[in-house]
Amino acid sequence: MTTGQSPKKRVATLAIVTPWKNHLELAPDYFQAVETGKPDQLIVVDDGSDPALEFAAVRLEGKGFCGASNTGLEHVETEQVLFLNNDIRMLQPDWLDRLREKIEPGVIVGPLIFRNNLGPVKHPYIDGWCAAMTTEDARQIGGWDEEYDQAGLSYFSDNALSLVARLEGMTLRDYTPGLFHKAGQTGGADLGLFHQSLKVNGQLFERQVAELVG
């Protein structure tokens, strides 16, 4: 006997990967959002916090954002992965359910930004505080480029991730989940390091574009 109802679509499993160094003050808002979203797996990568984070799944000694993200990716056991910063606050309780619906093979989902980094050529990118995709795709494109960690702050690493993904035939899908990003909370107060990292990694990205795009 049939009920006339369509079978319920199976929801793909999803892991959240979050690099974390110090800034315990961000934990209450972060965990409220994550616990409400109910991911199938949570991987907090402690990237050299002092003291060590009790809630981290993995402990490193300061690899940087990209290295910590890649380490987290190695531990993912789900079909989808969301790279999520720790400086977030929940706006909508169903934020993760809505985000899951946007993920599919060949797509990176997150806030899409257009910036004229190289004159008239536009290189859109998914803002790295919230980037979701299938785990297979994340591994296929090689994860995050750890060369962007060498300057101290990993600016332009999301530009690079998105560029490589596009060259691999992937699509960038603009979607901002029901979260507020507390931008600038974890970069530190060292303005010299901030500007130096922007300069060095900006030049690195320009060279990468020249090599890959021509």
C-alpha cells in the first residue's frame, strides 16, 4: 500500500573543521551555533593554544590556518565538510540545515566575494570563514595551500583555494548561512604583521594567478 508521499531524501553526513588558537572568549557563541546545527562530526584543531584546548580533537604546534585546516580534513569521516572559523555567532537555528541543502559535488558553498586583485581581471572567491563542499572535492583540489601560512597570517588562502577549485571545473555558489562573522577577532593586534601578511600573500597570489591562468 502506498501513502502518496515522496520518500524522504537522505541527508548527507557533514563534518565541521575549525582551526583554533587561543581566544577562548569565542567559545560560548561558537559552540551554541555548532551544537544547535548538529553536525555529524566536529573537528576542532588546536593550533598551538596556550593553554591547550580541552575541547580540541587534534593538537598542533602552530602550523597556521591552512595547515590546521588540512590536518582537520585528514580526520574527516563524513561526505561533506564545512571549514568554519571560530569567530561566529548564530543568527538562525536552522543555519546548518540550510547550508547542507546547497552542497553538492563540484561546488564550494559560502559567501562569494568579487575583488579586483589584478587590474581588470576579477577573481571571485568564497570567503574562507565559511566554506563548504563535499569531502571528496576538498581532497581532490588538495585542500588549502599551506604556503599562505608562511607570512604569519593566512590572507589570500581563500582566494587561492577558490581559484584552484574553479580551474578544476568547480563552481562557487554564493550563500551566507544564518551566522554572524565577527571579522578581525583572531588576527591579533600586531598591525605590522597584518600589513606584511597582506603584502606577502597578495604577491604570492598574483604569482599563482600568473602561473595558473597566464
